Amino acid sequence: MVIDDLNAIAEAERAARKKYTLRCCMAAGCHSSNSVAVKKALEQAVKDAGLEDLVEVRGVGCMRLCCQGPLVQVDPDGTLYEKVRPEDSASLVGTLKGGTTHVQKGDPNSPFFTEQLSIVLANSGYIDPERIESYIAADGYRALHDVLREMTPKEVVDEIIKSGLRGRGGAGFPTGLKWGTVAKTESAQKYVICNADEGDPGAFMDRSVLESDPHSILEGMAIAGYAVGANQGFVYVRAEYPLAISRLQNAIKQAKQRGLLGSGIFESPFTFNIDVRIGAGAFVCGEETALMMSVEGKRGTPRPRPPFPAESGLWGCPTLINNVETFANVAPILRKGADWFASIGTEKSKGTKVFALAGKITNTGLIEVPMGTKLRDIVEKMGGGAPDGAPIKAVQTGGPSGGCIPAEALDTPVDYESLASLGSIMGSGGMIVMDDATRMVDVARFFMEFCMDESCGKCVPCRAGTVQMHSLLEKILNREATAADLQRLEELCQMVRDTSLCGLGQTAPNPVLSTLRFFRSEYEELLKKETAHNGEPRAAIR
Amino acid sequence: MIATISNTKKNRLPEILEHASGDKRFKILEAHMKKHQFKHDALIEVLHKAQELFGYLEDDLLLFVAYKLKLPPSRVYGVATFYHFFTLKPQGAHTCVVCMGTACYVKGADKVLAAIEQAAKIKAGGTTPDNQLSLMTARCIGACGIAPAVVYDGTVTPRQTPELAVQHVKGWIDHGN
């Protein structure tokens, strides 16, 4: 494979395009709403109408407005159809010949779509994730070519540092710095790992990227491999994402066939292979040291850091671990330049962030917005607020490691520092909207139960602390707790946060601490009344 | 449980291997191990395959895997019990997994689960006495856009209500009556 071959594939793909394209969402949400049958029916309808030369039916990745699926969009005019059923296909195809249809139409010019800025999701909803040619026609693998033929590994690392890209897995560590550390560590063998163990409940961004544009991850990983000097990559995916796994495996196979993975890529001396590792349902494996244990086929328990994976990771070798979304940003940065990327976002948080908008909100789905966008714009303008106009009470970000941001703080810009100052975290990007009907103590207990179940059991503060905090929250919810119990809960939160071994335990108290900070009255209303002497309870409020 | 395995390991292994030679599924499993060159780090992949073939991981199967991969049974048992995805008990003929992710939870997944529990007279994690239905919960299946979601026999089904869910599992639980 040389650049001329790449151009030829792209050219052939573009030349094969027809006058109309019916893009049919085949990502998980629509997939579950029967989009496979819709696509089949549309293909049949096109055949029946004798329009095969004019119309292409293309299965694409996530078209974002998951709650209205299955979605079908018509090119070139951009008409969006929602909740399409297989039996609608004839009338839908008929509109191309001047007919009419009763299928519900969406508004592609609503703020939900127009306020988005796509870098990671640029191809999502447009290209066919099952065909490498479709990705190549969208300038795919061009960045890999330019990097291998025209740049030194050091120049690649410098470009990523200059872009200001930070890890999208939640903690926001500068990506370029991490790459630089791995590149500098001397070793005959190094590894690149893509963390696709998206365990936060309520988050489905990584899943959508893997399902919609798997080649962008492969390209990003190969570029990273070149930059740090690794020849082997692993993608660690959750077993709960079968569609993402099969698309990824298919993408790897196609890239190998085309010589875009393997040895001598683009006739350079660079060799890079990628294997998929499937998780087995342990939340803690999203933590990098636990993830590496799992890749080695062991129990996924974390270990103390340092040494950091950049120095001693998989089988003791220097290892670069980045999140799916981080890798998806790599090729666009190298294609369009670090300065372009750095011009988007805020001073300390560059680029865009993908969020999974869910919960009590009208427009559920996937959004990508520039860093620094106000939460209010996301929830009210794009999300359309809570259904039935109920007032929004809080927005939960960061899953079980994050916190609840109250409605009063909705004007906060979304970036790493602002969310941290509110006691939450950016997290991987799950955003759950809660309305008046949601009881915050119940939410805190829900997350604590999650952490309690998912604690790996290696360190005592997390193993025993989460159980104690959970039972205290149960006690409060059962109206059996006193003010002393609440105080003990707070003390335990501090202790578990400060003394746990890994991120799971260190952040497990966050949902409790943030709800205590902003919704303390809800806890206090549930407490028993106390008498003056010895703090003994006198009567329970029932 | 661990004690049971190690105590009886010596006497049971020849028996297991003899049994395995007559069962095609063991051959498929062994071919899968060979594909991974019997590498120790392929243990999780091998257990995935074993569960796919046999439905669950019984002691003898774990011993077989340990023997073939040349790993101590404690290591294989340790991994099989650490990960939620692996089950050491047989499952019912049908499975029903209620997603309890945050998005599904705030949209009433707890009520859906309670309704199924009541209808099937089992708790989450249990199987009906006639082995027809296993009821489970999932942490999040990433189908938040169509919450609350329930997976019936591997098919993700969107926007479930207690009524819809009970209707769906009704055919599977009535046989016992």
C-alpha cells in the first residue's frame, strides 16, 4: 500500500456514489429498535421502485438522537426521518419520486444538531463502519501515511503536546506528556492499549465511537505506536458490547488485508499489530493497572503506582494506555494541525468532548460540543429540558466516580477544572439529567451499591468502607439514622477517599459528598429527631 | 469450593479427560486454546469460549482448562469467580437481563425488575425451579438512549414498562404452573 493506492480507493468509493443516499443508523440504540429490518426493507423498496441506479442505502454509525430511533436521513437534502418501521420503507422511498409519507420527520436544524461540533464523531452517521473503503474516502489513514513518511516519532509527540489534548477517560492527564514518557523509556518491547472498558453506568460514548468509526481508533493507535516505539496494541472492550467487538474485529481484519496494519505499513519499516481483548464484566478493570492485569489473563486487581504503566506496564514493559475518545482525536489533530485543535475549547481544556445525554431529558442521545460549553446550553437548549416541562434538579456527571451538579450551577462551563471545583469530574462523558422526582439520597445509595459490588477487595478502605457507607445510607433512607450517623458517613467518606489504593475507592465517596454539599437538607429530613441527653433517639418520623 | 477441587483433583482428572474425549465441545474448546497457542494470558478468552459452549463453567470444565493451559486450578477458579460475566451455575432455558444503569434506573428500571421478580417468583440472580428462566441485572449495557432497556434471550428491547416486561416473560414462566 502506497499513497496512490489509498487515493485510488478513495476515488473509486466517491465515484460509486449515487444521486441519493439513504443513511440508516445501525448503532446499538437503533439496532435494538429494529434498524436492521428497516435497512433491509429500504433496500427492497429501492429495488421494487427500480431506483437502484439512483439510490444507495447505507448502514451508518450513530446519528445521535437515539431516543427517536431508528433514524434514516436522506442525502443530499438532509431530510431526517424518525422512528422508521420496516413497513414505512415504500412510502419513504416514494418521496424521492415526489410522493408523500406519514413517517415522523425530525428537524436537522434544531439546536440539538446545530450546536454540535464534530471531531471525534465527524464520520459517525456518514460512513459505513463495516467497510474500510468508506473510511478511506473520508480521508482515513491519510494521517498515518503522513506520519510514517514525513515525521519523526519526536515530531509526532511534539505535535500532540502542542495540541493540548488531554485524556478523555476522565482524569484529563495531558496526552502528549504521557506519550513522551513512554517514548523516552528505553525498552526493546513496548505496548499501546486502548481502554474501551466503558464501565460507567449511563455512558455510551466509547461504544458509539467503536460501533460508528472503528478505523479511527486503529489509526490513532498505530500513530501512537509509531510515536512511542511500540509494535503491538491491544483494545480492551467490555463483553457487554457485542456489536462494538464484532465491528472492531472486522475493522482489524480489513486493515490487515489492506496492509494498513501488520509489517511494513506504507512501505516504511514500521510494524504494528492490534489484538482485541474482551473484558468479563468487572468495573475495576477500567483502572489502568487492573486493566493490564486483565489483559495478562489474571484477576483484574489494581496495584500501587508508581511505577506508572509508562515505565512498567504490561508484562513489565513500558505501556501507553489511552481512552477510545483520546485515540479518536489523534488522526484529526495530525491531519488538520495542532494549532487548529488548540483553537477549540478553553485555555486549559482543548478540543471537544462527547457526552452521552440520558435520564429525564427530552432529547436523549450523543452530543459532541466544544470544551467550555455551558451545562445549561447542553441540558436546556440541546437536550430540550426534562420531558413534560418538569424542572431539572441536578445533572450527574462522571458516573459512580463523579457527582451531582445542582440546577443552580448549570451556568458552569464544561471543562476539567470547573467540574472538579463542583466536586464532580468530567469522567468519561456520561451525563444523566435528574428531575424533581429523583431523591438524591437514593441516587447516592445507588452509586454506593455499585461501588460496593464492584470493589475488587484488594485494599481494606474500599472493600470495607463501601459496605459501611452503603449500610449507613440504607439506614438514612429507612429513617433510622441519627445526626451522629450522618457525621460518621462524612468521616468515612474522607477516610475512604484518602486511603484507597486505586481510583475506584478514591472516588467512590464523590456521589455522597456532592449530594451532601448541595442537597444536605434531603439527608437531614430523613434523620430521626434526637433528645437532649446522650443523643439518644426519642421518636422516629414516620 | 476451592478445597473440593484440589482434594479430588488427582482422582478426577483422568475421568474428566476420558469424558472430554467423547464430547465434541471439549475438542472445539481445545482448538480455541491452540489458536491462542495455549498462552496463559488467553485464559479469559478461553473461559469466554467455554461458557459459550457449555452455558456455564462447572468444576470439571475449569479443571480441564487448567490442565490444558498448564495453570494451577486455583488461578483458573480465581479468574472465573472474579469476573461477573462468568457463571458457575447452570442457567435457565431463557434469560432476562434488566439493565440497572443510571439512565435506566432514573427511568424506572427498579420497578420493571420488581414486576418481573414478582411474576416469576424469583429474585434477581435466581433461576425458576423448572429451569425455564434466569433473571439477572446488568450494570449498564450502554443503551441509555432507549432506557429502560431489558435484554430477553440476548435481544435488547427498548423502553420497557413493568407491564410490557411481565407480558414478555409470561410465556416462559407459565409452564411451571
